[in-house]
Amino acid sequence: MLLLKTFKRRLPTIFTFSKLLGLALFSSLQFGYGQTKVLIVDNQTEKPVPYVNIWVLNTEIGTTSNQEGVFEIPDSGTHKTMVFSAVGYETLKISSASIQKSVRLSPKAIQLDEIVLRAKQDSIELKIGSYKNSKIKNHYFSGLQPNIRARYFPYQKAYDSTPFLKRLKICVPSAVDKAKFIIRLYSKNKDGGPGALIYGQNIFGYASKMFWNTRIDLSEYNILFPEEGLFIAMEWLAIPENLYEYPVGRKKNQKMQQAYAPAIGTVFSKTNDNGWIFSQGKWSKIATNKKQDFEKRHRKKYSIPAMELTLSH
């Protein structure tokens, strides 16, 4: 991921950044060979599966299938383990050597508590995880590969009077208008990390070029706040319409870099209980802020996604 150190308020433009963790777009895979187009399909319906995030296991290299379910893989003799992740499907790990013209994903059943179907009213609201743009200032993350950043919202007894998920506000400034991203909702597993998906279809968000915050309506899904707590995750899509370039360096030696929109704003935490990242094909807790990227008062802290969740009755 890229840490974006400076972000112009009205028209997001990146001026400085930390070192890359990933080196190139997935399409090259650092090999430089020709490319083969591969179609991802539903194993039952035979229909294409769009916006599947794909990683080379244990690397920062990844891509996303397009709206038609197609991605490209290098024609090379180098065999890698590849991870395919999509909402509503079992995560698939296979060798690149076994991939020819298509990849088949198996649908995954999402078990929702039957109480989710009860009637709800919107007369009472409760906001949790509130943040201020002024507190976020210049701390954002973006990158050259698909990633998922998650924030954990622990359950509290006080939520019983407003148990339904109504709306999500997320800080996602963008250098591309209507940059598309996906929101995932996870329960908590026995190890404390993101577990099973609690909603089995893509929830899309569209980040505006003119506003820092995007609001996503969750009320239509009638989802109750789980008693074990809730993970809300933002998933980048490495698709052409999200790609943009920005200048780096002094004017005389200025070069252009690429990244995928949108960025995501972060708030600081003294503990790492609430921040997780899906990278290199696996979930892990976020690491402490690096010395070279942060002023002294924010070092040894953790950057948690800026998300505000509204609950309703």
C-alpha cells in the first residue's frame, strides 16, 4: 500500500508518498512476458464473476477482474500460487500453472440469523465511530494492487435499542470521479479477526472527486449488529477506471507514478484491536506506524480506517 502524506482538500492530488510495498501492476507480474486473458465464472451458473480480487500468494502483486469477469495472466514458465477472493464465493487458491482459459469459483452460502428479517423502524438512530476530517489531516492509504482494510466495531449492550445497520460514512477522497470500491461485512472469528461474510453480495461505494466522505445506505439489507461484533471492510478494485497518475519528486526530476483510487482516510489508535488488512492473500493485524511516515506523536500508533456507522431501531 501507499501512504499518501499530503492530500489537497478539494481536488485530491498526491505530492509526496512513502516507499512502495508493491513494485508493479499485476499485469506484468515482474516477468515481462505476453498475456493470456482468463475468464472467471460461477461454477454453478456458468456466468462471469466481475470484480474478483486476485493475488499472488505472499506477495504484494495483485489485480481485479473487470466487469466481464476477465483478467490477464503472464505467459511464463514461473508458477505461483494465486488467491481469488469475491463476495459470495469460496476463496480459491490454485497454481498459476493450472490456469488456462477460465477459473471457476464456487458459491458460498451466507447464513443469516432469522431475526434479521424482523420489521424495523428508523425513528431512533445511534452513530458509532464518528470522526472529523480535520483530525485525519494528511493521513491516507492507497496503492497499486487490490487490498482490503477492515475496522472492527465491538458489540455493546446499548446497541440493542438500535440494532440495525442503517448507513456507513467512510472517508475516501479520490483523484478519480466515481471511483468504485466494495464494502464487505464480516463477523468475528475465534481468533479475533474477520470471519464469515454476513452479507453475500457486493455492496458498492462510489467516491466523488469533490468530497472527502462517501455515504452508503445499508438499511435495505435489514442486517442486525452481530453480538460477537462486526468488521466493516473497504476493498480496492484494481480496474482501469480507478487508475490515475500523479507527479513525484522535484520539478526537474519529476516522474509520474500510478495508483488506484480512492484513498482511505485513517484515525489513530493506541492499540491494534480494531484494524486488519487483507494483503498477500491473507488477513493480518495492521502494523504500527513507521517512523519515516509519521510525525513523532503518531509513531508506534495504529492507523484505523475512518468509518462512522449509523444504527437504527
